Amino acid sequence: MAFKKDTVVGTMIFTIILCLSCSFMITGTAEVLKERKLAKKRDELKRYVLMAADVDISGDKDFRQIFEKSVTPLLVELDTGVVDTEANVLDFDDRMAAINPETSSKPKKDTAKIRSRADKARAFKVFDDNGQLHAVVLPIYGKGLWSMIYGYVAVKPDFNTIENVVFYEHGETPGIGDFLNDTEWTDKFKGKQLFDEKGKVSFKVVKGGAKAGDVHGVDAVSGATMTGRGVQRALQFWFGSEGFETFLHKLKASEV
């Protein structure tokens, strides 16, 4: 029987077919865009991790290939230091995990002013060309003056000395908070120690400038006291007992 689209039934069938076709097209487009967005996030993460580890990715070097060869991503249970071996680490949504009551908890001492902390966090072991551990890169974030400051800290194989830092996102005052992305300031973190002899987190951003020989202090920036204090508190929190402390102890004992 011939299909007569000029009838009521024919119009309804045509409309349904058109709606279904549009729905499939939109769904397909959404999936493609979602995958592109995820790919972009993965690439940004890879870049920041390698930059934090002070790995040269300049020029025509393929950072994806370097990451694949040199980096082992891990998803760590913060309270126990245990690694989730079945996790899709690169696509782990740490911010969603931090606000989901089922995958987060409130810090007992919220020095970084983050309100809630994800139960798990990513960590990245970076190896040199000889297969030796070069650094462990850990994500940190904490409240500055106006915004959350997000970054990565790379720690040398002694799990105490800072290799390098990268701050990749913040909403601090333009022109004042820009020092967070200035390598002239972030280079001052290199070689500083996070812990004192007793294992207490002693890193600090010093107003007026760190004294000569201060292995824990980095100069604060004039006019940006609260932003610098936010960085200090973020490092103190994330390398403390509610952050990566247990994981670092396991690394030091070669249990991870």
C-alpha cells in the first residue's frame, strides 16, 4: 500500500520519523562532542603533569607520547594510601567526586578552605629515560583571596624536596594574582622541602621574604598576601594527614 503523507496518519508517521532522526543525530553529535571534551581534558592534564615534573615538552615534541612513555597515573584512596588498580585515572572527575556525598567527606581541619574532599585523588609517577623514578606529581587546590587555586606539585624521589610547581587555574585579582603563573616566582619552589625533621609539613610563603638558608620558605608577593597564604595552606593541607601523607609514607616504604 502506497504511503500517503497528505493524510493525518501519514503526517503523524512523517513527524515521528523526523523526530526520531533528529534525536539520533543530536545524540550522536553529543557523544562526539563529549569525547572531544574528554580528549581535551586529558591533553591538558598530561601537559600540566609533565610541566610540573619539569619535563621538556617544548617545540615539536609529542607530549602525549612522552606522557605515555614516562608517566604512570594512579588513583589513590587518601585515608589508606591504597591504589585503585582498576580505575580509569585520566577520566576521573575529581571535582565531581569532591561534591558528591557518597565519594567525599568534610575535612576535620579544613585549612585549605575546600569544604569537602574527595575520598580518592590522582597521583602521577614520572620516570626518567633510564626508568628511574624522577618525581611524583600530586594535585592540590585551596582557597585564595577570591577563588580556588588549582595546581600540581612535583616531589623528588625523597618525597620531601619540591621538583617544581604549576598553578593552572584561579580567579584571583587580575594583575595581582598573575604571579601564580609567573615562572620567576614558581621557580623559587624548586629545592624547597615540605617536611621538617619530625615529619611535620613546614612549607610556608613568607611575607617580607624568606631568610637566607630557609629550606621551607618561599618569598610572598607584595600586595598579594591572601593569595600567597592560600597557596601555603593548600600545600600544608594536601601534604598533611588528610591529604597525601599516608600515600607518601607507602611510597617511601616501597609499598606502592
